[in-house]
Amino acid sequence: MAQVLEFKLPDLGEGLTEAEIVRWLVQVGDVVAVDQPVVEVETAKAMVEVPCPYGGVVTARFGEEGEELPVGAPLLTVAVGAPASGGDAPAGGGLPGAEEASRAGSGTTEGSGNVLVGYGTGAPPARRRRVRAAGPLGAGTPGGPSAPGHPAPGSGRTHGAARTEPGAVGFREPGVVQPAPARTAPLHAEGPVPVISPLVRRLARDNGLDLRELHGSGPDGLILRADVEQALRAATARQAPPAADTPVRPSPAPSRVSSAPADGVRTPLKGVRGAVADKLSRSRREIPDATCWVDADATELMRARAAMNAAGGPKISLLALLARICTAALARFPELNSTVDTEAREIVRLDHVHLGFAAQTERGLVVPVVRDAHARDAESLTAEFARLTEAARTGTLTPGELTGGTFTLNNYGVFGVDGSTPIINHPEAAMLGVGRIVPKPWVHEGELAVRQVVQLSLTFDHRVCDGGTAGGFLRYVADCVEQPAVLLRTL
């Protein structure tokens, strides 16, 4: 009699959640042995051959070559046949080859060497069932006791009266091992040992543990890793029993202990600070960021700003000039003005530049957004920066003025620092950081001179572009800072 077991795509490790079927290695009707590779899949890391933990006949396959399956989705089903109870198998009993594959997979623990990294670390399968004996209820096992001493199906005992003595171990207590008595019948008359993965088989084999003597705590007796570990702990405890005169004291109930020190001033993470904490945490969790930086000679930019302000009219702020440089650079490198749609697994390139800028207030860090910054000149940018900064200080910014940014400009130079590796403002893809502008020795036109030097840094989402694009963006920004006339090409 054959039992059909379902094999699901296992956890492939390193946080991978899906895999693409590249090539099936077996066909429906093929006989497979325990740990035989059955399918070749491709993950984000590598090509992997997935071994099947069952021996039997393949009855169905799920998924075509080129199809992507999530971890836990069914891969194939295997009909596992129990060995016959005596003589030849009855006509029509089991599928062709199932008995041989079952016997090869269960008669020894040698067949579990093909262990896949991360194998079996996902949720245990829900529909695996213990394979029942082929004989009818009450039938004797060959070489064993007669019907009165034979255990009922599902009792967990497989070898008759040898398991009914007081103190006999194996099916009730996980981890208790008993040497198997000599007999002529197959050692495991119920077919293959129900084990969650080859990793569990290997753990048992390396520690000299016979899986046939265990009763699993999983669904329908499925042997889990925890069962094997518990068995090893029980064996260790039996080898080193506690001294007779040592009183056994119950362990105190575990108490919830905070990871923070007991003393000190506690500040609730709520309001603006709480929202910032949540957003920054999400950014760190979801965005694989990278940072590059460069020193630039800002002497000519400072001179150009002084000349603009000397010509009359509204004063132009340095932040406005840097914003104008940013929008020109984003026009050349639009990959950095984008976001990642994680659900659709798509990069969305945005048409408009809504420029956020970091502003420190008494209530915490906020990032007001200048709408359509790419369509504004230096005067308009200066006025909008001033308005939003004042609103941030007074706490009157609206939700619309704090959301919808596509790129952020962070002038941390106002704090007197040269560089930083800021956290990207989720869900944006990049942030330009500007350090303080200070006089430093600099080689200018072949001679050493004192120049106004600034450090520029770009933190970017490595999913939207590679280092070449990020470096090109930052180099263009530095060129505009060193020679403002470069901007004339985009005006």
C-alpha cells in the first residue's frame, strides 16, 4: 500500500523567499531515492539542486520550467510504498518501484548526506502523514509475535512485544534509544522514517542516534530537529546523572527583563520623534544603501553667490544654489530620482523633482519638501526654503509639506562637521550631504593655495543604480560646485 507525500520548496537560506525552476531532474513516474536531487532552481544567489527527503515514485510535479515559486509551495508528490508483510506484494498493491525506493530510503540512515544549506528551516509541512503498515489490523509481523502481541495501527510501536515491556523506550519519549534486537524482518516495517529534512537526518547520524527509535512531535509523528536535540540532551543527562545529595530546585519562572538600564531618564518615542524613528528604522531594514564622497573646491561657488547678491534684488542662499545643482544633476542621472515598488518588484522613475531638505527643530528632525524644485530658479528656491524653514521652527508644517519627496538635500555643515553617512529618507532612493565649507590647503592651477573646500557625500539605494551612476552624479555636482559656469549648459 502506497502513501502519497508532498514535498514543498524548502527554505534556501540567506533570507531568500522564492526560487525559479530552471530544470526538472525527474519525470512523473520516476523512482527517486532519499536525498536524490529532483529539481534545479535559481535564486538571487546561485543555482541550487534541491534534494527530495522521500524515496518513492514521483506522482506529480508542480510548476513549469521558468516559473517562480515561493518558499513553502508544493514542488512534487511522492508515493512511498511500505514493504510487503510477507512473500510477494499483493496484486495492485502500491505503485511500481515504490517498495524498492521506500526500502532504500528507510532501511539505513546512510542516504542523507546531500544536505542543502538552510534546508528545512521554514515552517514544517502541514500534510505529511505517518505511513501505516501494509498488513491488516492485528496481523503479525514476519519474525515477530502473533496477533495478540501486535500493536494497533498508530500506536507508535513497530516491532511487537519487544516494545511493550515496562521501561521500553522509543515511541513515547523523544530521544531515548534502544538497541534493535536481531530479527529477520525489515527493521522499519512502516516504510521511510518521517523526518522533516536531510539536515535532521545528518544531525542524528553524526551523533549516533537511530531515528527509527524516536517518535516525532510534528504532525502525525513527523520528526523535527527539536526532537533530535531533545534526544541528545536526554542521552547526555543519562550519562551524567546529578549527585544523590544534591537537592533539585525548581527553576524560577522567567521574568521579562528590559534591555535598557533600569535607571535613567526615559523619553517616549511618540509624536514627531516616534514617526522619525519608525521611518529611519524602516529605511535601514528595507534599503541596501551605499555612500560615496568627494572633496570639492567651493571657492568659485562662493564668489558667484557673492556676485549675485551684490547685483541687487533678493538675496540668494547657498542652499538654493546647491538645490539648483541637484536638480541639474538629477536631469542627467534620473535613476536617483526614483523609488522601488517592492510588491511589484519594479523601479519607478519619477518625472518631477520634489526636493526635501533636512531641518533640525526643537521637536526633532523634519524634512520639508519643495514641490517641483526642478522648475524653480534660485530666487524661487530661496524663498521657498525660507518659508518652509520658518514653518518647521514654529511647528506649522502641514502633512502635505512633509511628504512626497523624491530626493533629499542634507546640509549638515551647519553643525560644524565635514562628513556624514545619512540614512535615506524612505521611500526615496538617494540623499546628497554637504559638509562645512572651510579654508584648507588645496592645489589650484598647479600651485598650493588656501581654498574654500567642502566635502560632498551621496548615499544611494543600490537597487536603483550601481556605483558608476552614483559616482557620475556626485562628480557632476562637484564640477558645478568648483565651476558654476557648468550649470549654464542646462539653463
